[in-house]
Amino acid sequence: MRRTDTKQRILNESLKLFSEHGYEAVGVEMIAAAVKVTPPSLYKHFSGKGEIVEAITDMVEELYEEHSLSIVELDDIDIEQMDEEAFVNYLIPFAENVLHDSTLKSIIKLLTIEQFRNETMRRIYVEKCYKLPEQFSYNLVKRLLMLRKPDDKVDLDYQVKLMTFPVITTIKRCYCDPKYETEGMAFLQKHLRNIWKLYLA
């Protein structure tokens, strides 16, 4: 989605304010002041605070897509010839990129806090922090299984959750406990290797 500079500045400043003060405590006037525009100018870009936060959370999908391009662009030959090392080497950089993306981290922080205060935020949290990563994993695991083990009958949903949930949990722990990152990344490598050996090799 293309955005004007002003529109992007509104999203950036809103995210900072929401993350620092909470969604309910931030008003349109506060956002406009941070962006250095008048409230009427802000309303030319967004109808209100609800539309701003919706646009912010839509950025999660854009960022996941940006960080997963190398996975999405794998062709069938790459998938068929993939081995354990290639599998790990495709997915670990994705996890590291997600972990170090400051915008993504701020959005997930905002949703994590606000899910307990606002029903709309809770639904967005589930969608962006669980269903979206599952969908990315689903697409990869489905291709792997269809191309490498077409005759196997597997519970694809179970396989995807088994692979994805430890990744989500590890990244979230690293967000709130940065000292855990080295141990967390080592765990993820071990986890992905076990997934490969048990289900994909």
C-alpha cells in the first residue's frame, strides 16, 4: 500500500504514542500535535483514531511479507531439493528479521497490552499475532509435504501449529527479555531441526 509522507508520519507517531500511553489515552489532537499538523489536516488522511490503529495493525502483514520473501519465492525445485540445513537457513533469518524489526515489535507490544482492555484489539491481536504467522507457516509446510511426501496422510493444521507456536513464543520472550535472544535462537534452530527430522525428512 502506497502512503504519502504525511500519512506515514501519522502512523509512525500514532504507534509511538499508543505504545507509550495506551490506545484509550491518546486522542486525535495529541497525534496531530506529534505530527505537527492540525486535527482537520489529519482528518484528510484518516477518519479517526480507529482507522489509524487499523492501518497500523495492517502493517504487520506487510512486514511479515517483507521478511518472508525469500521463503515465498522458493520454486518447486528448491522445495523438492531442500534439506535440513536449507530449511533452517530459510526460517531462522525470518525469525531474526521479525525479532529485530522495531516497528513490528512496537505493534505487537501495543496489541499485547491492549488485548486486555479492548475487544477490537483482542481480535486484532489473535489475527495478527497467531493466525497470520500460522498462515505463512501453513503455506510453506503444505508445499513441503505436497512436493516431498505427496502420499503421506498428515494432519497439516497440527504440523503447522507444532512448528509455529514455539517460534511465536520464543520471539515474544525475546521481546520482553532481550538477554534471552542467544538462547532463544539456539532453541529455534534445534526446534526446526527436530521438525525436519520428525516430519519433513
